Amino acid sequence: MTKHLLIMLLALFIAACQSNPDKAAAKLDDNSGDGIISAAERKATPDGREILATGRRMTLIEKEIIPGSCWDYIDTVYDRAGYPRGQRKTVFKGSKNRGPYADIGLVQPGDWLYYINHQYGGVEHSAIFVGWEDPAHKKALMLSYGGENRKKPARYSDYDLSNIYQIIRPAGQQERYAQN
């Protein structure tokens, strides 16, 4: 029984970690020319736009693998976008286990979010927020890096953001969205 459960969990884990480049490409630019990734970059503040563009370049064009965890990857994206540690601010901080959890209205494209990853056993995870796919159900597209020595680049994936417990963004970012 335990062996079967272990095999099932392993199969689920492998399936959950797969990346689908065609799906990411569709999110970048659907038939209308208004894919969620492109739209997020247009709507983002200048700081958020720079973070999203840097992450997209590292992920879809250069297919970079950064040694370390999700944290190390996002730290690298922020550094390369021109926002090293001294130029970031925490705009919300709760606790993973006790909350409070952020209101989704605080979240902006390019934000570095810490949240409970409900799709992966309730562990903590951090990723870069791209855009809402279904805000009513707190489902969003995130730029996520698995780390754990997987030797795979980051990917765009859907996540349940019901439990965001920290939000970080560039320190100079003031405006909600750039004017179109």
C-alpha cells in the first residue's frame, strides 16, 4: 500500500513539474496579440515592466538555469533588472502559518510574492507575479523557478494565491499602473 502511494505521489510530482513551452508562448501572445504576459508588461509600472522583461528574457530566450532555489532565481532577476537588495521594499509582511495574508488588490505585475504553494503540498514558495487569470478564485500566472537541482529554466505557471504572506517590489515604485 505504501509503495503504491509513493509511486502515485512521485508521478504526481513529476507531472506537476513539467513545463509546457507552447502554453507559455500562448500566454505571451495569443491570437489577438494580447497575451497575458505581454499585457502585464504593458500595464506594469516602469519598475515592474523591467522586472517582467528581464525575467521573460532569462526564461524564454536565454533559458537560464540559476544555481539554488526559487529565492535565488528571483533575487537574480531583480538584480539584473537594476533592483539589488538595497533598492527593494517590503510592502506587506504576514506569517506563512498564521497570516495575515495579503489582499490581492495590493499585488502588482513584477512583484516578488511569498505564498503557500497549495499545488505542491502546502510548502512556501516565492515567484514573480505576472497577472491575474481568475482574480475571483485568486488564480494567477506566475514566473516560477523550481530550483532543487532540477536543471530546468523558470517557467510561467498558474498558481492559487489564496495565501500571500509577503510582497516585495522596487523601492522607488509608487504608481499603481503605468498610464497607457
